[in-house]
Amino acid sequence: MNTRTPPSRATVLRAGAYALLAAAVVLVLAVLPAEFGIDVTGFGRVTGLMALSKGAAPPPSAASAATPINADAAGGAPPLDVWSQAHAEKYHTGVFEVTLKGDEELEYKTTLSRGEPLLYTWKVKQGGPVYFEFHGEPTEGKWPDGYYESYEKGEGTNGQGSMVAPFTGLHGWYWLNLTDKPITIEVELAGYFTDFKRQGEAN
């Protein structure tokens, strides 16, 4: 008759130590990020567990990861959180005309400081359509070479909207006349902008 030998004290202690170690690993890697938003190792951010904690933001998508989100990460500017701000002077308004020859492409931009608003309306007075892209290029801070941010693009004969400058720089439009006839675009702006000027013909 076989008699089962009970495990030794050392074996029991070793098994208990392994169990405690495994529990500690699970606690640090999974429970703390998911339940309390505490990510000591960075594992919670990589796996998305941080998004499960109360008030934690989900990990950025591939598209948003390409955009600078804070000064330390990309040398740009931190996210804006501007609800109201006073100014020493009244906002500016202006109506401008941009003339394009047939098949011509032009770029017009204005200068805006970070956090400043701009309201805009543009329309082709006769003819069209045009291809357009509303975008901005930073002129201050440390940004990657050639960095720009596109706000809106498409084809049409008009556009309107508003924006708050995500960085100090040049903000405006690229237009391409999709017809072989000359056209005039009327642009109306309001906000704390300066110098709505032609930037030169695009390549």
C-alpha cells in the first residue's frame, strides 16, 4: 500500500511565495491601472487598461497620435482649455477678394496667436468650383520640419465656420481653380487676426 508523503514545510512556503508574487504582478499590471488609474510600469497605458479607470482617457488613436498633444512630447503647445479671455482692443473684421486665373492655385493666410478665435465665410462670387484646404502652420515653438495641421478640405464654391488657433502661426486657405475661367473669391473674416496676405503660388 502506497503512502502519500505530505509536502514539506519548505515546499508549502515556496508555493505560497509564488502565489503572492503572481498576485502582486496582477495587482500592479492590471488591477491598479484599470481600477485606480495608477500605472507604475506603463503596461496599463499600452494595453488600454488605463481607459477603464474612472476619469482616465482612452489611448490615442493612430491618427491623433500624429498630432502634437503636449509641449514635452512634441515640442509644440499643450492642449487648449480656453473658455473666455479679455482683450485690450476690439476684434478685427475684414472683407477680402482673391482672384484666380483659370487652373490657377493660390494660398492666402492670416496670422493668429495661439488660443485666438477666427470666424470666416468665403464664397466664389461667380463660377467655380474650387478645391480648397483650410490649414495652419506654426511659426513659434519647436515643431517637426514641415509640420502643418489641416482643418478642412474638399471641393465647392463656399465655406463658413470658426476655429480657435491651436498654435501661433499662419492660418488660411489653399485654393485651386478647377475651371479654365478666372474667378473671384470673397473672404469675410472676424476675430483677432492680422495680415491676410497671399503666400505665393503653390508648386
